Amino acid sequence: MNIFFHELKANLKSLITWSIVLVLLIVISSLKFSAFAGDESMLKVIDSMPKAMLDAFSMRSFNLTTLTGFYGIMGVFFYLMGAMAAAMWGSDIISKEERRKTVEFSLVLPVSRSRVITFKALAALINCILYVLITWGVSVLAAQKYQPEPAFFDFLALEMQAMFFIELIFLAVGLLLGCAMKQYKLAGSTAIGIILVAYFLSVFSGMQENLNKLKWFTPFKYYDTSDLFHNGKLDGTYLLITGAIIVVCLAAAYISYNKRD
């Protein structure tokens, strides 16, 4: 358990930094929303934009003059920030030991390598949970001035659940990269690269119908905010795929780290 609490303390500064950026994003976005809340003329401006761009960012699925519609578009920013933070935490919990030249000490502790990974991963998981709760809490506070309806809170809760599952995916991916890559310095940047590729695949899949199959290769489409808005629930198929990705990545991380020289 000492490893767990040590990791929590070591990652506290990172959590605070990511949280500050997130709070600033929500506050600034809330101020921007106040400029066109309820202004129907904004819809004409949006309709004048290229159809492909509107489809790529799901802008035709939401009424941006409403709070729910605004947070529907904001969802992609929550997803991206959550994915990047989780991936960095996952990749860094292992690679930082080699970067700081403390890996020899960690490996001679009277605990197995698997337990080391488990305690470190649990600490990163707590960070992910706190990050979602902070996002959720600040969003609720920022929305209060607009007197949101109950439906907004239901949608926000669904969006936060989706954000958490996306975090879990990229936490597992980051952990695998940190455990498996011999060039440990590249683990974090590789994780960010994977996230950006996944994001652009989600954008391309929404631009044209013949690119729709790309959605199976990007977690950002598993939890598309427009689908959450229209269906009112998370898709069971995508939840199963999410679980499979997490299990495979974690299993590969444990195997690769136990065999690592």
C-alpha cells in the first residue's frame, strides 16, 4: 500500500495542473455561451457552415443556443483532455522509474512486479475518477446561472460516464506502452499520438457516409455525444468493446513488464 499512497502523492501536482486547465476551459466556455444563449440567429450562422464540418463535429445534432447542446459540443474537449491525462498517468507510472533511475530500487522491494503495477495503476485510476468528478462538479456549478432543466443534468451525467470509460481505455493503453516500450522516453508521446489519431479518425468517420466504418477504430465514436443525446444511454456493444480493449491492454502490460529485463 505504500506504493499506492506514494503514487497518489507523486501524481498530485499533475492532477492539480490538469484540473486547473479544465476549470479554465469550462469557465471561459461558460462565459462564451452567455453571449449567444437563446439567440436563434446563431443557428443561421451555424447552418451556413460546410455540411461536412458540421457532421464531423456533430454540430447538426445539437442546438448550440441551449445549455444541453452547448455541453454536447463541449464533450469532445472533455474526452480529449481526459484521454490525454489518463494516458500520461498510465505511461508515466512505469517509465518514470527508469527516467529517474529508481527502477532498481522498485524491483528489489519485497513485492512482485505484478503488485507494483497493480498499486501504481490503482493510483492512476483514482486520478481518473477525481478528474471526472472535478469536471462534473465544475460543469454543474458553471451551469447554475442558466437555470438548467433536469434533462441537462441527465445528459451531463451520461457524458461524464462516457468520459470515464474513455479515460479507462487510454489509461490501459498508456500503461501498456510504459511497460512494453524499451524506449521509455517515448511512451508518453506515443500515447498522445495514438489519441490524436483516434480523434481524427472520429472526425473523418463523421464527414462522409463511406467513412463510417472508421468508427470501430476510435473510442471517441463509441461515446459520441450526439448518440448519447438521442439514445439517452451508453451503447452495450461499445461497452463490451471497451472492456475487451482494457483487459487486453492490461494483460499485455503485466506480461511484458514481468518479462522485462
